[in-house]
Amino acid sequence: MHPLPKVPASEVCERITRFQAKLTENQIDGAIITQNVDLYYLTGTMQNGLLYVPQSGEPRFYVKKSVTRAEFEASVPVEEMGRMKQLGERLRETFGEVKRIGIEMDVLPYGLATRYLRFFPGAEVVDVAFPLRLLRAVKSEYELKQLRLAAAHVNQIITMLPQYIRTGVSEVELSAQIEHALRLKGNIGIYRMRGYNQELCLGMVASGAAAATPTYFDGPAGGLGMSTASPQGASRKTFAPGEPILVDISTVVEGYIIDQTRMAVIGELDEELTRAYEVTTAIIKEAERMGKPGVAWQDLYLRALEMAEAAGLQNHFMGFGKDQAKFLGHGVGLEFDELPVLARGFEQPLEKNMVIAIEPKFTFPGRGVVGIENTYVVTETGLKSITIAPEEIVRIPE
């Protein structure tokens, strides 16, 4: 049909097998999957439909549109969805009695959920979102390959920053240059997020006071943005000597998102901001050492808090005042906000091949944001960086 690379059938088969093991473990007879990213993960295609995964046996993808494309791309059986009234009967005839049915409670709209649950009268409803996201958190070699390629693309952008940045250039001009370069490398330009009402365009390309402007986005840097209708990220503010320029950017390869932050400055940063940046690099190195299988997710965040407090910077860590973000890092993959979450209260253990973006940052109102971010894979000896760009501040001559 088309020359686009497909997700290997062996990948999809392995994912289905692992998910069905979770269904068996939790005594769930079957699961309804409808969210785009989960559909893509479990079928290899992102078409409009409903995937039913039984506890054992072959799943089926009931597609509304496009059946033709789903048949070509998917690695599971595809059927036309047809009339909704008849779909419930078809499901019961194919998969039998269902006593416990799983749904994605975190993303499935209430109206659709009530319609789908009518297919299984009297069945107990169970949330399968967290177990599925936990499976997705552990990446295969195929997935790591896509992330490494994305990291190479972002590294090339960092090497080009001295060509783009100079006094009087605006944040949005720099953002547009980066977006253009990444788009030509194949970036799809869609940064998918699972969190309700969380949206993102490229990342946070912002400088000075504009970068420290708080906003609704759940992160340490806000950005003034271009409009109150999208109050985050790059604005029309122009770069000036001596202020921190935050280049927190992402790109996507075959759906997989890499996340990285580097700093730039025209001239030199002042002593306080330079010291704060040095603390962020110390925090991220400590996270690299600690991040081994079996370590609780929250432990990395709590240790970062200790280090920020020891440096006298706790009031600036991951935001300022009431706008401080309460985490150190987040999983990345097909979505920007995957598991694990490095935050208080998450006592789950790290697992080998989990992928995490770790982003210690300090926010100084009226002055800017300094920090660093790498995307890592968990190994037996600690975190190994997938992102490869040099960590030194990019200094642009005045």
C-alpha cells in the first residue's frame, strides 16, 4: 500500500502476550482498548476502532476507519466495526461470557465507556490503564533503536545552536528554526500526552524572565507563549546577553519521543545562575548512579530534594513558590508523560529497560530557568543516557 515502515509483527505479538499475562494475573476476562497510542502499541496501526484483547487467544481489532489501512498495517485480525448495536453481540459470540472487563479508565470518555460497557451486562469493570502503561514503560530493543535515532536528531540541533542564536533573535524564531530542521528529519510534529488537558509543541524554547513565567503545564518551566490561548513555550521575546536560554526540545521517530534540555547564553551567565546549573548537573549525576533496577521511583526525587536544599535552592527547584512541579523525571516513549514518575508516593521499583527523562531545573522569577535534561534507559549498573549532546552550556560570543 505504502512504503512506510511497519511495526514488526514479533513486537506486537510479544506485547499482546505480556498484556494477556497481566489480564490473567488480575483475573480479567478481557479488555477494551480504544485510545490511539494503546491501539498502536497493541496492533501496529493507529486507526479508529476498538481492540478487544481476551485473557487468552487472539485479539480482534474492530475498525471504523480505515479498515483498508488497518488490514495492511495491523498484526492482529481486523474486522469492520459495523453497527454499534450489533458489535456487543459479535463480541459475546466471539469471546463468550465476560465477568470482569478491563477499560482504560484514565483516558476513555465517560459517554463512550457507558456505551461499551453495555456490551457486557453485569460485568465488573476493572481499570487496565496502569498495568498497560507499566508494560509500555519497559522498552524493547526495537523501541530503544527509535529513541536513539531521535536522540541523534536532537544532538544535531544542539550543534547548530550557535548558528541560530544571537542578540535580537526571538524565541519563536529559534523555535521555528528547530522545528523546521527536525521536521525535515522526519519528526511528525505531534507530541502525544496522556494527561488530561496537557498539550505540548516542541518543548520549551524560552529565555530570561519569559522562561520563568508560570503556566498550567505540569513542568518546571512555563514560557510566556504566543497567546493566552496557548500560554506556554516560545514567545516573541528577543534574546539578550547574559540571560539563560532554555532549549528543552523533543522529537519523534516512529512515534517514539526523546526529551532533552540544554542551556545556551550570549556571553556569560552570572555567578548565581552558573552555580545553580552546576547543582542541576550534580543532581542528574546522582540520579544516574542511583537509577538501578529495584530502586523506588520516589527515591530519586527525594534525593534530588535533599541536594537542592543542601545548596540553599529548594525554593527554586522545579519551579518557584506555588508553581513548583513535584517531580524529578518522567517516562517517555510513545507518550511524553509515561511511567515511571519520579515523584513522592511512587514506591514502585525501577525495572531494567525502563526509559526516563530526568530534568532537574531551577527557576528564578524575573531572571530565567537553568537546568539540564537527559533521557535514560535503566541498566543493571545505573542509568545510561540515550541523549548524546554535550552537557556544557552553549556559549555564544556577544
